[in-house]
Amino acid sequence: MIDYWKLVKDFSVGDIVQKYMPGRGGALAPFAGRVTAILKGIGFLDVQWPFGNERVSPEEVVRVNPAFSAYLPPTLDASYYPGWDTRQAAKKGIWRDKEVPPGFHKALASLWNKKFGEVAAYDELWHRFAAGSNDEALRDEVAKFYRFAYNSAGLLLEQHARTATYWSSQGRQHRATRSEMDARKPNCPKCGTPFRKTIYKMDEGRRARLFACPSCLFLIKQDNILGPGGEAVAW
């Protein structure tokens, strides 16, 4: 069972987050939001997305570096994210924001959040924005948006080096870094201290092999720490 009350402690007001979608192959939303409230009593977060505020479970989002905004559609209003410079994406020529109507990317982000598929999202947006618009640009931006969603998780891993085992999915699964795999010893995701192996005796004589942090006492089952590619590891 996931302890959401503990998970919310990993977040702070002002954190930049992206939504994690396990039902879509682990895709990360091609837009970002800012944590506006920590609701410790119920174990939830309030997040301000470009299209509105939403109450989410902490297992639904991952914290990201604000510099990642350089790759996001510049027409997604990020003015409420201190220090962001969305002009970087425009300079890179990644998105055709000048060729699509105002509000197009916000509407697209909202549909993605509602779990619209690529074809359904294009059909919905075509009915809204087709008049006087470049259909090729609309189609291309939708396709690019969905490609970006599926590739962004890998892009984040390439852009930012990991220094300790990190939470990766539901069920308290973590993935070890390449250096941890080489050393055959993962580090605590909370404080970075090298784990120690231990065995915990459960009811009815069952035993669970655990990793225990000698510093903060964080515990996790050994088989819940996967390799960098999500593969099982015999620690």
C-alpha cells in the first residue's frame, strides 16, 4: 500500500512538476505545472497547470528542473513559473506556435490531460480551430505534442544525471542509476546514503529481503529497486 501522506512530504509549494501517465507507457505530460498547495491531511497536492488548477495524488506527478521549459511549447503560458524563459523554445524553432491559433496548445494540453488519444485530440481541435488555420500545422503540432510526451521521460534522464535511486512508478518501485548498478549497491532516495541489506521476518514465517538506510531508516524491498532500464536486478 502506498503511503500518500509520506509522498507529499517530497514536494514543496513552488515545485515544477509534470504529470506521469503509467497507462500511457510511462509518458510525461508535454506541459508542466507548479505546486500551489500541499494538503498533508489528505495526502494530495494542488497543481496549477497552464489550463487550470487540479488536485492530484503525489504518485501522479514528478518534480522536474525548470530549465526543461526550453523544450515545451512557448504558447503554454508559463508566466506563473518564476524564472522561466519560454522564449528559448521559440528560438530553437521546436514548435510552430506562430502558425497555430492562440490557445491551441493550451487546449491540446487539456485534452491530453483528459486522456484523449492523438487522433481524437486532432479531430476535436480541428473542429475548434480549422477555420482560417493551417491544417498541416495543426496536424503536425498534435503529432509532435504526443511524440514529445512519450519521449520526454527519456530526455529528462539524458539531460539530468541521477545520483541516487529514484522513484519511478506506482507500487513504490525505484530505478537504480548506472553507477549504482556498477557498484551493486543502491543509495537511499531520501538522503543519498548507501543502503544496507537486511531481512525482515513477516507473518506466517515469510521473510522479505529489504534495503535499509542507516541514516534516515528508509526501508524498501530489494526487488522493488529495478535497473536503469526497468529490468529486475538480483542484488
